[in-house]
Amino acid sequence: MALVNPHGGGSLKPLLLEGEALKAEQARARSLPQVRVSSREKGDIIMLGIGGFTPLDGFMSHADWQGVCDGMKTASGLFWPIPITLSTDKATADGLKTGADIALVDADNGEILATMQVTEKYIIDKAHECATVFKTTDLEHPGVKMVMEQGDVNLAGPVKVLSQGEFPSKYGDLFLTPKQTRELFDSMGWSKVAAFQTRNPMHRSHEYLAKVAIETCDGVLIHSLLGNLKPGDIPADVRARAIGTLVENYFVNNTIVQAGYPLDMRYAGPREALLHALFRQNYGCSHLIVGRDHAGVGSYYGPFDAHHIFDEIPKGSLETQPLKIDWTFWCYKCGGMASARTCPHGEGDRLLLSGTKLRKMLSEDAEVPAEFSRPEVLVILREYYGGLTEKVEVKLTGHSAK
């Protein structure tokens, strides 16, 4: 059997230039008007570059934005659950002519990431985007805050991507493109592949979800977010070490591929679950593991809203399908991991596991039950949190903590 097709039914569509074309466009880009891009937009540019957002050719028009917000489809009818847009301030937009080319520049370091032909300038109702995509306009929601603080004018147009940013050098073999994962799956003889989305180190519940998927699939892609998170989340390099240790000690060889992708979290809950499935299709995954509160934050979404949304989209919208798994926990009476569908015992017998709980216990240097996390993983995480404590003490005292 073959891997699933890229989204849209065609071939992968990476927009990253190579060779002489890249050199020529890099030289031309230096003479173009510059527009600085946010961290979220930078991640979107790199995903466009590596083919993760196949078949998009750039940032969305007003008609695309409206269609995606209101009906999860672009003006051409392509299924797409979250707008992929570029914004700037009004003064910058006023200085740009429709039809002109611009250079898109990383706001943090000044690197030119891409060139873009501006085909449209438009203003959106930011509150409407938040209400439709995030189901809330509450500024305490990190995704809402991100949209409401973005520039007032959106720029649409096709892009030519010139860089993958710092991701290849910073993350090495962890940073794999859709072309690379597809080639890797083919070389391993995999056609039925489940993606496990994570922005956290994997605790026992995550391990259980991956192993459930392995029972019915050829293997699992543990796919970590490498872009920006909310304060308090654990950095990608620490997560990667912890996951690698877990895989080495507790999974059968050649059942797991660990990789990362360059997006920031949007915390859009159900809609983000759909986006996760969509770009995992481009990476070659036939299934996406969807557990409790997928891509959620706080209490903005019901625990299984991300399950339900897959039943609400038109049939054929995605080839990648959800592996819906119920609430998982350690049951003391069962003597192991279980779910609400397999365990008959009451709440008093269950230890509910979550990344939030684990981070809280570690940050407070509290004891973590063996049923919560593997000891080899805890060593790595305690080392990280210990380093944070030492940095705070150094800042407070002005000398190294002993």
C-alpha cells in the first residue's frame, strides 16, 4: 500500500528555492521593500517552504480568509481550517503598491525569509476571526491575543521561500521535511502511519496513546512542535531528549520516528486538530492520534470537542483520519494504564495524567508518582527545572547557587 496523498490530491508543493534560483532571488530580495514578520508568520513561511502547507502558494486573500473563517474552505473550495495570513501596520501597508514584490524579514534577526508579490491589501474583522477559529474573543486566550495584536492590514500573495530559519542547524536530524518523512516511511515499509502531536514531554498517558496506535498501524510519528509556546511550557530540545529516552527504553525498535515541525502553537483546539491532521497528511501520516483537549488551553474547549469536529466536516475533506482515544489514566485496580472505555472502576481508583500537572509537580520539586512518568524521563526534566531554579537564585543573590 502507498502513503496517503498530499492535501489537495496532487504532489507535495514546497516553495523553498534551491541552487541558482535561490542565489538569484536572495540577491534580488536585498533591493526590495522589507516587511517584518512575527514568529507565527515565520513558522508559516517555513511550512510553505518545506511543503507542509501543500497546496498553498502563499498567504491568503480576503476571500480565502472569509471562506476559511466561515466555512473552513478557501475561495477555490480547498478544505482549510485556520487562516494562513500575513499582517503589517497601516503605515507600512500604505507604502506598498499592489503588484509589487517585497522581502519578508524575520523580526528577531533581520534574516530575509522569503519574497512575496503583494496581490491584495485588506483589513479584517479580527474579532470575527477569533470568534470563528478560537470560539472566543477573550484576550486571556493566547491565540486570541496573538490575532488581536497583529497588524491592522493583511497582505496576500504568492511567496518564494529563501530560508528554513534556524531550524535545521538548531535541531539537526529532528527537523524533517514532509519529503524526508515520506522517504523514511517508504524505506521502513510503512503505509499506515499515526502522528502523535505533542508540545510536552511524554508522560505515561502519552506513551499509552502511542502504543495503542502501534497496535493497528505500522508505526507512529512523534511530531513535536518546535516553534514558540506559551510561558511555562518546556523547550523543544529538552522535550526531544526526554522523548528520545522514552522511545529508547520503552518502545520496540523501528516502531517510532521522532521529528519536529516549525510552527508556533495557536491553541485553537478543535480547528487546530484539523490543521494538525491536514499537514500530517502532507508528512505522509494516514492517522492523527486525538486524545483529550487536543491543542486546547485553559477551559475554552470541551475535552472531546476535537473528536467531534472531525464528524462535522464534509466527507473527503481529509485523507488523514483521527484515531479518537478517550480519557486515559492510571487505574490502581486495573494495575495499569486504561481509558474510560476500558476501565470499569471509579474516579477514586484513577490517577489522571496531564502535562500541566507534570509541569506543576516538577516546578515545585514535588514527588512525581512512578505511575505518572518514567524515571529516565524524570531525570532529564528534573535537570531542566533544577537549572531554572539555579538561574533564579543567581539572579536574586548575584552569585552561583551551591
